[in-house]
Amino acid sequence: MAEDLKSLIRDIPDFPVEGILFRDITTLLKDGAGWKRAVDAIYERFKDARIDKVVSIEARGFLLGGVLAYKFGCGTVPLRKPGKLPWEKLSESYDLEYGSATIEMHRDAVDEGDRVLVVDDLLATGGTARAAANLVEKAGGEVIAVAFLIALTDLEGAKLLDKYEVFAVINY
Amino acid sequence: MAEDLKSLIRDIPDFPVEGILFRDITTLLKDGAGWKRAVDAIYERFKDARIDKVVSIEARGFLLGGVLAYKFGCGTVPLRKPGKLPWEKLSESYDLEYGSATIEMHRDAVDEGDRVLVVDDLLATGGTARAAANLVEKAGGEVIAVAFLIALTDLEGAKLLDKYEVFAVINY
């Protein structure tokens, strides 16, 4: 199945900078059958995991976060870049290749003991997803797994997430 | 129904600037039953409208865009801030209270004759949604309606969208 879905991903050389092969998911997203199969692949894997919250990461992660929460019948939690959330926040910084970045979550977004699935579109170095998992744990939640549409396995992002089950619909 | 869902919205005075009452949707999003009812309200309204694509606006609009496309069995198209999309783009600028902003869409995201639902979390002045509808039309698509979780009716954003059906789950 993943091989079929791979044919819906558009490869863009030298984006955003020279030497990077960008995996463009918009060609999968716009294909109704492809989008359904990608969502269902994650849903089927975790439908018996008693998920209480789906936490997703700004911005493309939200495409998955809303639909998976709906399918599980649970709530969805958006993690955002600094300054976007209006209420009391937890925040977590992580290293990028150059410099660092920060993501934020409302302090009341996850309840003590919540079983949480963290989702994003792409697993690269794993820094963002690890920061998201840390935020969930700061709030007292339990990270059941981290799921992606695509994993770039060469970058070994799963190492940074080795405390958790890591699942990707498509692996490169 | 909208009155029940209103009780899940958190009012935050003076955010992002003094004098603005911010309608925080994260308290609705994290409520599984509330999220399901909000999504179903839009789905029920347009389920017989033969929607071919759901176009949503970065970032919170993506929460709705992914799930509604899944429900309709069609593709989802993310409109993004400048510089984020990797392939050939159409772009549209619109006025803000101070200055202007631009959103972009891949040139191949919408096909000639596609019946499109545009979705976002919040209707305020309508500028962003109008720019989104313009992009859909530039690509040859037909905007069937524009749907929101919340409409701030005092700001009269629907006037800028008067060519289209406008639907909001919650009206203030």
C-alpha cells in the first residue's frame, strides 16, 4: 500500500535549498482516495489504543490532527509557534540545524493521564516531534505513539523518539 | 446546537491586543464530542453539494480541511503563507487593517470545473477567505460555499463574500 501512496508524492529537487530533495505531499492530499487511505492507515494502527487526545504540530500536522481525532472520537490539540496561543502555555525549545525553535501548548490542553497520539506530516530529524512529546508529558499526559505521513529514515529521527512507538505511512 | 457549542469557546479579553475579545477555539477542539458536532454541522450542510475539493487556509483552517475532505471522500488543498509551497504557485494579496498579506496555492491544486468548499476557523473581515476564493477561481474552480467554525458577524465579513454561500457553525 505504501508503495502506491508513494506514487502520489511529488519529488522537488533543491527545495527549500540546493541539495535537498523535498517530498511534496500536496499531490497526495488533493487525491481523495489517497488521502483516505493515508488517514485510514494511521487510524487502523491505533484504533484500539484508547487514544484520548490527538496532538498535532503547526501547520501541516493539523491536516492529520483534526481528522484522526474525529475518527477516534476524541479531542484534538494544536501545538503552535510562539505567540499564537492566547491562554496559559507550556513551551518547549529544540535545536535545528542552525539555531533553535520553540513550540507551545495550552496548559489545559492535555489532562493528567490522557493517552496521547502525536501526529505530524514529516519525520526528519525528530526534533519537533520530540519537543511535542515533551510538552504532552509536562502536562501529565502519556505519549502512546508518534505517527507521520512520511518518515525520512536516513535522518534517523526515530532515534530521538526511541522512548515511543513510531509509525509512518510512507518510509523513504 | 450552536448555543451548546458556544459554551465550549473560551473568551480571552485583550488578545492579541487591548480591546480585542479573542474567541479561543482550543477548548472546543479538545472536547471530542464538541469537535465531532462542529465538523458534522458543516458536513451535513454540504454533503449533497458534490464537493470535489476542500480548500483550507493556514494554519487553523487545516484542522477542518483535512477532516471535511475525508468525510466528503475528496481531496484537500492547503493554502499557505508565501514561501512554503515548493512547486508552481498562484498567489493572491489582500488588505489587512495595517498593511497587507499574501496567500499561495499550487497551480495544479484545483482542476478546471472543480466544485470547491473553502473552509477556515474564523470569519472576521473576510479578506483572507475572499483571497482564497479568488485563488480557486484563478485555477478554474467553482467556489460552492465558504464555511467557518465561527463568524464574528459585527465585522460584516460576509459582505466581502456576498458572491458565495457563507456558513458558520457558531455566530457571534
